[in-house]
Amino acid sequence: MRIAVLRPQVPFAWGGTEIFTDRLVSELRGRGHEADLVTVPFKWYPGTQVLTQSFLWRLLDLEEADGARVDLVVATKFPSYLARHPNKRVWLVHQFRQAYELDGTELGQFGDSAEERALRRKVQALDRIALGEATKLFATSRNVADRLERSTGLEAEVLPHPPQGLDYRCDAYGEFVLSVNRLDRAKRIDLLLEAAALDPSLEVVVAGEGPDRERLESLARERGLDGRARFAGRVSPEELAALYGQCLAVYYAPVDEDFGMVPFEAFLAEKPVLTTSDAGGPLEIVSDRRTGLVVAPEASELARAAGWLRAHRDEAASLGRAGKAIAAEVTWDRALERLLG
Amino acid sequence: MKVAYFSPLPPERTGVADYSALLVPALETKVDLTVVRRGSRRAPRGTDVALYHVGNNPDAHAWIVDALRRRPGVVVLHDFVLHHLVAGMTVGRRDGHGYLDAMEHEHGVVGRLLAHGVLDKRIAPLWESRPADFPLPWFVLEHATGVIVHSTTVRDGARAAGYEGPVSLVPHPAWPVPRVAPERVAEGLVVGCFGVVNASKRIPELLEAFAPLRQEHPDATLLLVGPTAPAFDLERRLQRLGLPESGLVREEWVDEVRLWRLLAGVDVCVNLRHPTMGETSGSVIRALSLGKPLVVSDVGWFSELPDAVALKVPVDEEESDVLAAALELLASREDVREAMGRSGAELARREHDLERVAERYAAALEEAAGGDAVNEAVLRDVSKAAADVGISPAGAEAGEIARRLAEVELGR
């Protein structure tokens, strides 16, 4: 089949969706499909740009390319699913969260004026219309599917995607807790730094880039974490596999996260995941004392949990191994069979 | 966003008052709501959008329509047929010309002539004899910046009447089911009917259908809850049908707690009507929440109920026979009653959830208050981008862009 994978592109930004969609294209090609990635730049501010930039997707003609029919398109996140196609499948990574659960929080975008309120509703209306056109609707997690059902009444099948291909291995249960994430406020990496400030024996490595880096580095300095908190920036796949292989555990506790690949990656390296009770999607696979530790979103709780893992490395290893058994179930063969079926 | 809320409220005994008592606390969590005192004709200062609950009863709603005429806003159309309201606000205020104009506006010269006939007492008042033929919704719709309806029936009616503004379909919210002990009024099967006892609730047809059911199921009981309309002679009808007193239990007005207890105690809930004014039924919503199988008339909003939750009886010459067959089916098939009840409870939970309804209200209000500005901004940006690359407003490309905008409801 000729398959177009649709992905909005925020220039100079790189994250989980980019990794996922690149891999999706590669996996489709590996199974004999003619697959390609279609991207359109996306800027969601100021004012009504969130609508006009989204509308660009609606103007695309994706039914044909170079004189040959495109059999189906796979849209991933807002606003790529505004594209028109008779066989539009949506594998939903997330909606435009500022218009939903982030509205009214410090991570929200829309103000209290009548125009801003109406703008937010227009985004919601776009979702209802465009997602309602999908011939099949999947969500990467139960959390994403539930949000979709609550906001639009549309029901999606839960279809997690496998993590990126790395040379996953477990070399040791070392001294440091690893954070792998884009550095922005919603990822709540500051909570891990605050935990390190409470426990002088806790070491952390923060992998990833993002707009919150300066603030986080400043916080680390203020808390006197020099030497115990290392900001590794964007790391290569080899470096990331090595970090996974050597860490004690992986910290992953964004606020009400969609799902995220990181817990699966941690599990493939046989590492337990340290998360919080309000993390959303990760809680679908991270169970307290079964595949990781789930604590209240407080630095003291996090510090205590990390300390427990350091003092109980055998238990940490068995939690990680239990996670690996779950991650092994999520394969591209199974995912693509459902996506294309 | 500041919203002025115009509605009847308890202790007024109307369905809309009960509705608002349920909705207001939920809506208050989503918008800055001011409930306007009865009789006020102005929204408070600083109001961004006013919300007007309008039904067919002039005693309950005339003051609200007066306020609407002063300041356009979002109208919740609880009834589509508003002839009685219009008559109350015109003829009832000695404004015959107003009535003539309203009839002419919607029904042309024929309407005006008929209105003359009514005013001259040459023909029976149309609001009593033929209201559904002359619904007069434009009397209200012409002042609406947006409309909220509970059914596709009313939405289609508003569109057919020429209303072109935004129309939001928002289901009637369901009340939280109180923890009450069911009150069984008899040992055998209990068929309950809640509401005013009169001809438009099809009580004569229900009595006719219940008589043969009672022959097949001597322990079956009909429970009628609600005041009897003045012109309706229930006693005489019972005697004529030979229904024994033991087969009927009457309750006049009951308070909310008792209503829930009685509803919880029935096996089947019947809610019929003809003609319909386009209204929904609070009793039906309560019955759904309680998981009771329903028998309804196949008209208006009632027709839109899923078949899995309600048996629908057409209003025609075979109405009583079909109704009797529906009652017989439910009386003899407990499994059908249970399956319908489960489907009803699920429908109430899914479609009529109060939080979800309040969210839809907030969406409609926010779109009404700021939607035009957003639409204009989108059109301005898209038009400018098109013009910058030489696309003429009259060209085919511009038409294509307009079609794509319309598909996703942008720019309007």
C-alpha cells in the first residue's frame, strides 16, 4: 500500500512524536509498503494562528501523489488529522492539550476574554469534525482515549506504540536516577532536582533539551547540586542506551502525560520507573512495587523512593525485569496488524 | 466570562425551573454566572452574554422574552411551539396588533386573517386548537444570537423557520439518582405514568390499552401521578372502561423525594403525548436514570430516543392497540424490561451526564460571545494570505478555500 504518515513539525524541536513517526515509516517500509512522511510546520500562537496554521492541513490534496493513488493516511497529532482523505486513520498521540485539560493552568494558552474563550472552543470543534472523519481511530494510551471520549464523545481503540529502537541492555544498577525527557515545565524535572536537594546521596542525570533548561540548571545551582545533577543535553542513541544500561532507575513524572515512550524504554533496559500518582498515562504500565514505584508528587516522597531503590537493588532489578515482560508484548508486528487491518 | 442567566426557578412549579435548579450549580463552575431575579428586564452590567430559557408558558417565560427583546442573547428553546407564549404576550396584554403581526410574519396574509378570526372570536383560539400548525418560534428566534436545543426535532424546526445563527444540541441533563427506597404501590406489575392527567398526555388511550392488559394480568396496576386537568373526567372514563378501583392508584401532586420513590417502584414507565410542543420530559430522563423501560409516543424528541430504551407508539388510529401490545410485551417479558432498563441507565450516564451538559452549555455561550471575532480574524488572515499570492476573491481557488473552511466550520 501507499501510506502517508502525517506529522506536524515544530521547526527546531524534536521529541517523542518525531521518533515515533520516523520509526512508523521505517517499519511500514520494512513490510513492503510504500510509506512516506508528510510534515507541515506548526505554530500555535498568537491568537487565531492556532486555527489558520491548522487549516493548512485542510488544503492539502493527499489522495494522490505524483499521479498515483495514496491508499491511506495515518495522522498522529493535532492538527495533522485535519487533512482530508477517504481512508484517514488516526493514531492519536495527543490533541491540542492547551484547549483541554491544560486550560486554566499555568501551562494553558487561552485567556479569559470572550475571544480567547471562543478560540479555544473552535479548536475543540475542529477536533470533533476532523477526528469524526477518521475511518479508524486509535489512541496511544487509555489516558489519551479517555480524554478524547470526554472531550468529543468519540471512542478510540487503545494502541500503544513500541519505543524507539536502541541497543537496550542492563549493565548495572548504578548510582544515578536518569531522566529522559524534553525539558519543559510540564515534564516536571524540577521535582527530581528538589528530591536530590533533600537527599545528598542522590545523583541524577538529565538527558534532553528544551526551553526549560536554563531554569532547571539555575535551580540545580541554587540547590547546590553541582556534581550530583548532570545535564547531558540531547544525547545520541548510543549514549542513551548506555545511560539506560547503567542507571539505577528512570524518573518519568510529567503532569497527566499522554503516555510517553520512556517507561517502555526503561523496561527494555530492565530498569524500574519512578513516577507520581498524577502522571496520567505512565500509570497504565508502571504499577507500584510491581514495575516501579509510584509516589505522591512531592520531592520528599521521591527522595525516599529513590533511597529505597538504592538500598534494595535486587528488588529494583526484579521490578525492572517485570517491566521488560510488559514491554516485550508491544511489538510493531502487532501494532501494524491492527492499524492497517 | 460573565453570563446573565434568565430562567424560572423553584419554587415555581415548572419543568424549566427544575431544569435550571439542576443546571445552575454545574454551570457556575465553568462560567461567571449571575442568576437574574424574576421580573428583571436587564442583564447586570459587564455581562458578556445573556442566556434566556424560553418555554411555551407565558406566566413563566414572558418576562424573560421581554428581557431578550431588550438585549439579544443565547436562547434555550425548551419548546418549539410557542403560540401560547406569544398569545400571552400579545393578546394577553391587550396587544391585538402584536398578535396579528406575529401571525402574519410567520404565516403570511392567511395567518393574519386567522388571527383576526381569533381576535373577533369567530374561531377558537389557535393556541388551544391548532398550536402545532402555527408554532410562532420566530417571535423569539429573531432576537437570538445563538440557540440551544435538546433535540434534533427542535433544531430542524428552528432551521426550517429560517434561523441561520449557531444552534447547539445539548441533551437534557440527568438528575443524580437520590438514595431512596422504592415505593411499590401494588404487588404485581406496576405501570407508572407521571405528569398532568389530560388528553394530550394520551390518558384516554392509556386507559383503553390498560384494560385488556388487566384482563391478562389481573394483578397489574396503573399508577397515575400528577394533577388532573380541569376538563378531564377521569372517573367517568374509568367507569366506562370497567376498570376496577383496585387496578388504579392515583397520586395528585407529589414532592421530589416521593416522585423518585414512586418512579423507583414502577416496572414500566409510560410517557405519551400528542400534540407535542417539541419539549423533552423530565420524567423520562428520571426514568432512564433509574433504569426503567419506557413506552413513549413516536413524536418529537421522544422519537429520537434509542429503540433499545423505549417502545414507541405511533399516534394514529391504532394507537391504543399498539400501546396495549407494547404493555403486554413488557408485562410478560421480564428479560426485555431488564435489558431496556440497562440500556436506559447507560444512555442517561453517557448522554445526559450533568457535567458534560454543563460543558456543552459553556461552549455554546463562549462561542456566542466571542465566535464572531474569531471567525473574522480567521477570514482576514486566510484572505490576506490568498490575496498575497494573487488569488482573486472571485476565482475558483478562492471558492475551494471557502469550501474547505466551511468543512471544518471555520470563518462562520
